[in-house]
Amino acid sequence: MNYHSHQDSSVKASFSDALLASLAPGGGLWMPDALPKYSPNETARLGAMSFADCAAELAANFVDEKFTAADLKNICRDAYNFPVPMVTLAGETLDPALAPDAEDFVLELFHGPTLAFKDFAARFMGRAASHIMGKTKQRRTILVATSGDTGGAIGDAFLDQEGIKVFILFPKGGVSKVQEQQLTTMGNTRSNVKAIAVDGSFDDCQQLVKQAFGNNALCEEHDLMSANSINVGRVIPQSFYYFWTSLQAKAAYPSRPLVYAIPSGNLGNLTGGLIAKQMGAPINRFVIGNNANDPFVDYLSTGEYTPRPSVPTLSNAMDIGRPNNFPRILALHGEDYTEVTKVCWGASFSDEETERHIRRVHTETGYVMCPHTAVGHLAMEKFAEDVSDPFTRITVGTAHPAKFADSVERILHTDIPLPEPLAKAMRKKKRMHVMSPTLDALSEYLAKHA
Ligand SMILES: *Cc1c(COP(=O)(O)O)cnc(C)c1O
């Protein structure tokens, strides 16, 4: 598979080059030249496989000759060594024999090591990058802006990897307590992963990373690479779980349409879903949930796209005013607004509504949602108000509620036990560099530590 720039289809790259280069020359986003299309017979075969093996088969379409089928199988089995459950709010698994009438599922994508769905992309990308760089003695400096979860997942995926240094830029005071602890405790003082607390918002962090990539001298000096969802190596693996889980859901409830709700910020997760659908995954609709940062939901209802500065909310991983995958979503639909609205529907919710929903779901069912997942579930409920026939609802659970224990415990007045990886991180000493949001400050720090 070759890739082209979304700004100019004559600018081409292989998968390996697109992954290592992050952005196309001129700043465009890499897009696959064509998507594979699976027939219902072929999808049935893929749905019968384990998730990891299905992911490896799908990945084969997107890579280049540096990867054999066996390489991909190893990468995916190693990356995806945790469960991918779909459960009802009452805790039933996806099983029509046990729950014949169940309609409302959460796809829990938070059972990886950093307890957020970012692990799916980061773990594939980390292994793919090290496979490409493997014998070449290349080195790379990864700059990653994070609103909380990406940094942890990327740091974990690249920790101790030879030839790679990772600098995580997060908004100082703008991530949850648990997230900050996770970001700032990776490795020891000589670790290849370093956390930088930026005096500013997530948009400032993202802007700073963009500026660094726009600076040729800095790029060349440090061999900079992005691990944000502008990198095509992040977006492609996010199609795998939509593809595989939609086949499981369709096999369980074959006669019902299938709708996913995605709590969204930079729209990378949605882009993965849209790619899966175009490859033949049996998905009828995507419902997008936004918090107060809702330029995409606004676009869906008005056709006007107006990026804007972000405002802080309870669901901080979605505090994004300029979703960087928006151009990819347009490109996947021939730049046609009407085509986008045939597949995507959206709604946005305030923090008050989100808190109330977390409380109601917990009271009625005992299920504890993280604030992001709650926004997705609210959007699904709103979408369902206008649908009379039964359909299978899958809300994408993007993070474990314990990652947001500070707010969830306040909302529910109950203790949220920390799973072991988090409990371990909470005991470690935090290390971070505090910095003003300027390219000079960043260059100076890189000069010392990259
Ligand atoms: C990153 C993140 C999101 C938003 O995903 P996008 O791909 O940026 O739209 C939602 N929820 C959580 C918990 C996240 O970490």
C-alpha cells in the first residue's frame, strides 16, 4: 500500500516512510491510496479469528515489503495481549443465549497497560516503528502532545526502546491526578521517556509540537517524529477493533443494525471506525459525542467547520478545539458534507449533563463510566430517541474510570479501586520539566536531553 498527502495526491510515500516522517512535505496528512474491501464471506472468516490474528491480516493491507505476514502476526499477538470485551451495563458479555434482548453495550477498550484505548494504536505503532528501524541503526526523537492518555500509551509503548527518545508535552495542571502520575513516573532518571509540563493548554502543547515539526533545523538535528494521531501509524490500527468487534456483534445479533457511539476529540478514533466501515465492517452509523469543545458536532449540524480555542472540561482528553483528523474524515468522503452526514451523527454535552449521567447509570445499573465514555453513551441515548426499531448500540469505552478517579469519586461519592498498573505508578516519584509554551524553551530542552 502506498500513501499520499491529503493536500496533494502526487506526494507519495511507503507505509514505513509515512510512519517515520509523520507529516507529508508541506504539512499534509498521509492517507492510504485505496482501502481494501472485504466481502461478507471474507469477513466471516476474519470474525472467527482471535482479535490479534484478525488485526494482523488487516494490517497486511496497509504496510510495505518490510513486513511479512509472520512479522505482523508476532507484532499483533505481542501488542494485543489483553481482552477486548463488550459488556452490558449489567455486566453481561456479548452472548445472545444469555442476553437475548440486550441492546446497549460498552466496548471496553481500556484493558491495556495504560488503561485507555490509546494502547491499541500506540502498541502497534511502537512495534511497527522498531521493526522498521530495527537493523538500520536509525534514531528518532518522538515529540508527543497529550491531553492525558496519549502520552502514557506512547511512553509505555516506546519505553527502553533503543534509538528512540520520547518527550511528552502535557498541559500543566490540565490532566487528571492519575494521568499525571502515570506520565511522570516512566522509567528512571536515565529513562528514554521524559515528561514536560507546559504552562498552557493542550492546544498550546499541540501547537508547539506543530511548530517544532515546521522547523527544518530542529527536525534534522533531532530526527523528530510525531506519535500524535496526525501519524498514520496511529490511525490505521484503530480500524482493527471496529472491524473485529462489529463482526462479533453482528454474529450475535444478525438482524439488527449496528451503531457505534464514540466520545471524540481529535477524531482519530472515529477515523479508524470510518476506515473499518469502508473495508466492509457491518457498521450502519457512527454517533459522535463531544463535550463543550464541539467543532465537529457543529459541523455535522450546520456544514460549517469552525476550529476554536479549547476550553477545559471534565472529559479532558477531548478538550480539543481543532481536531487534527478532520481533513482525513473529509478525504474519506470525497470532501462531501452530505456523505459525511450519512455516516456520522453527533451531539454535545455539558459537564453537568455528563456528571448527572455518570450518577444515573451508576444508580440504575452499578456500572461506573469514565467521563469520556459517559459523553459517548449520552450521545447514543440521544440518537436512539428518534429510532423506533431495535438496533445494537455499542458505546466505545475509551478509558478506565480509575484514570479519572479524582472526578468520578467526587461525582459518585464512592471509592474507585485502582487496577494494579495504576496503583504501582501511584507509588513512584514524579519527574517532570516545567516549561513555558515557546519553541525556544523546547529547543533548549531538546538540545540538552535529546
Ligand atoms: C484520546 C481520548 C479520546 C478522544 O479520542 P480522539 O481519537 O482524539 O477523538 C476520548 N476519550 C479518551 C479517554 C481519550 O484518551
